[in-house]
Amino acid sequence: MKKLSIIAAAALMAVVGCQKQPNAGTNPDEGEKVYMGFKIATVSTKSGTQDDGTSTNGVEVGTDSENKVSKIDLVLKNGTTKKVTIASDITAVAPQPGEETRAFIASFKSSELSEGNYRVYVYVNANAPATFDVDHVTSVDAADVTTNIAQPNYFMMTSAGVDAKNMTTISDLRSHTSAANPLDLGTFDVERSAVRFDYSSPTADKTYTLAKDASDKPTVVVTLQDMALVNESKAFYDFKRVIADPTVADWAANWTIGDIETSNNYVVDTDWAGKKASSTGIVDMYYPLNTANESTYSWTSIPDATTPNYSFWKYSTENSMPFTTQKKGMTTGVAFRGQIKATNDCPAGLKSVLNAGAATIYVFGNVLYGTWEMVKTAALATGASANYALRAAYDKVEASSKQPADYASAGFTAYSPKDGKYLTTYYYWNRHNDNNNPDVMGPMEFATVRNNVYKLSVTKINKYGHPYQDGTTTDPDPNPQLPDQPDEQTEYYFTVSVKVLPWVVRINNIEF
């Protein structure tokens, strides 16, 4: 006989005893019970991420608050009848002296189970839906994943592993009607239901050079100040699913629930159909890409950690898409908001304009000229100072109706001052599997996948960013970010073991 054990890995701290009230609307004391026991390791670990959020490179064991198992639901699904049964009671057993694991006993009413094959599903720190279905979707009611699924000590996790491996044969339940002799169902890994973003800056002041003088001294810089998530999914499948061929029409018949992601398969999320059918993105997102009003984003200050350390920034939901629709309107990204500034070595005229923060300024060919009058002066220059591309662009605007689209069509980016500051935005579309080939889109190259830590760091900025649009201005942008750019009456006791898998770390250095 096997005994159902949920073994928590060394990543888990001690778990206090917990009682789960009946979930099926029945009295667990009615009739006989079948017992299934499970254990959770209580080994204290040294995490790669400290409690204050700082972290280092390598495997992220996770903070204690990310690893703790505070409550468990155990779900059995009959492989033949498809009947679902949720444990009516889970009780912690007092540990023996020196014992490094805590034992838990789950009981089921005997009338709800019969001999046969079962698939076993585990919910940690979350309630299994009373109307459980393996395709159940959890919605994030508000764009705050910490409140919804990543609360400290109550981080939602579900069982990970190929669906077929959860198949258990319950050959004879009669001998397991005592808590002293629970049925052993084996060990089940669990993974966190959200992703995590950490951030690190290469310099303490988060300032990057945009222009230099002949002596190689910085004249114009940009200081990054805030970050915001873009295209955060509103929902996710309780249990991860992967598929080998993303082009098949019947995904549900071809995906595997809980399977291991590889470099060649795809994680399927809740709105693949909408993404595959859409050419401009989907609406089932929080903070959708919106270049008309970036003030709708939830901006937060950039963490102060500097390389090689990282600071926790925020949690987010899983978001993936078919190979052909890895687009900006569907991919989870990070917007960085910065301020363009003059240094002490900036030419006097341009420095005066930037410090005053009163007039619209213009960039052409990645060169900041200043006001339109300053553009005119540079465009009309002759001799060795002549810039024929600038002159042609200037003449094109002058011959037009001078609408924002006219400036953008000619190649000019403009920045209107906002409260005396010149703000600019950079967009980073999160890389999941980097194929190291900027010319070829790879499988799952852009996505966010549960139980992954994405460590971000803007290592270099080579260009001026997009004008910050707050809904009150329409500054021209010749290269805007657009959505379409490429589960009889005896209650059985099972032992369930949960091992919390380490965060998968993906370090993404970013250059703009």
C-alpha cells in the first residue's frame, strides 16, 4: 500500500497545525471515514532572497513568506466516473521529538469514494473550488496580485507534474479507516501560481548618458524614476498546462496539465483563443498598452538595489501566447519612466532650455536639438555644419500643416514639459526564453510563467525614449509602441506530501 504524503522541500519553514472545515456540505463525523496522511517538511532554510526583498543571483529558494504552507486542500478525481471529492477535514499531527516533518491527516467520507484510479490535485494556501474542475480558472479581481494570490505566508500554489503521474490506484480502502493507518499516495511537488519581478540598477543614481561633448563628457542624461507593469493578465488556470504544437485547433485534447516546460513547448494560458484571433491585442488585461494615456499605469518607484544585488519589485500573473502572436499588445511588459536632464557640461543654450522646463523640445536622429527655433538654426546651417537629413525633415514639417503626425512623419520626436520636467518612457517586453537571436522569434521567447523570478536590470540606454503621454498632450513619436507590433461510506485517510519548487531565475539585462 502507498501512503499519500505531501513532502515539503527544504524551502519550507515549520507549518502550524490547521483545520479545514468540510467543503462538501457534509458532516465529517457521519458514517465511517477513510484516512490519507501527508507530511510537510519543517526544515528551516537559508533563502537566496532575504526577508527584506534583496536577492542574489542563482537559485531562488524563496523567502519564508513565499514558501510557507499555511493550509491545504486535497482533491481526488475518479478517472472513470470523473467524480470529484474534496477532503472534508485535514488535521495536523503533533511531531515527535527531533522529527523534521509534520504529519497531516486528510479524511474522506467512505460513501464518497470507491476503489479505482484517481487523479490527485493539491491546493496550497487556497480553497479548492466546491465545483472543482481541472480547467478551473482563477480570476484576479483587481490588479494587485499580492492581495489576490501572493499574500505573505498564504502564497497560492498548486500541484505540478504530469497529469498521468497523479494517477493512483486505490485497490482496497477497508484497511485505511483509521488515522493510524492512512493510505499513502506518494509525493507531489507544488509551484507558486504567480511570477515575481526583481530589479537592480547598475548605478545608485539610475542615471544614463544620452549625449556627450567632444571631450566625452556627458551633456544630456536620463534618470529612470518609476516602473509600471503593462498587459497584466486578469486570470490563470489553477494548474499549469503545456502543449508541444501551438498551432493545433483542439488545445484541450493536446495539452498536458502540469507538465514540465521545455525550450520547445508552450505554456497555454486562459485567453489563447483571443490572442490567436486578434491582430491588435486583447482586452483581458490590466494596464493594456496605451500610448495615449500612460498615467493609467500603476507607477511605482524603482527599487534602490544596485548590481549585483536585486530588490523585490512586484508579483504578476502568468501570461503566454501562441508563437505567431507574441505581440506588444499581448505580452506582459515593463514601462520605465525617466526624466531628461542637462548636465553641467551641456551647451549653455540647451542647458537653459532643459532647466527652464517651459518649451517643447525636439529630437531628430537621436540628437536633442532643443526648441523648434533651435532645430531651425541647426537645419539651416551651412558649410561644415550642414545636416542635410535634418534640413529635409525640417522643410517637410514647414511645408505641412504642422500637426503632430507631420512632425512624426518627418522623424521628429517631441517632449512637452510636464510640471517643468521632460519625461520619457521606455518599454521592455519581458523575455522568458531568450534565443539570443534578435532577428528570429523563438518559442515562448516573450511571456511570464508562474514560479519564475525575472531579475531585471537596465544596463544601458543608447537612445531617447518615447514621449510620455498623460492624456493631455499628443507629442509626436515616429516609432510608437503599437499593440500589433511584431478531480461507499467509509472515510479514507490520505497522506499528502508537498514540495515547494524553487523559483526559476531568469536574469534579463535590458538595453534601450
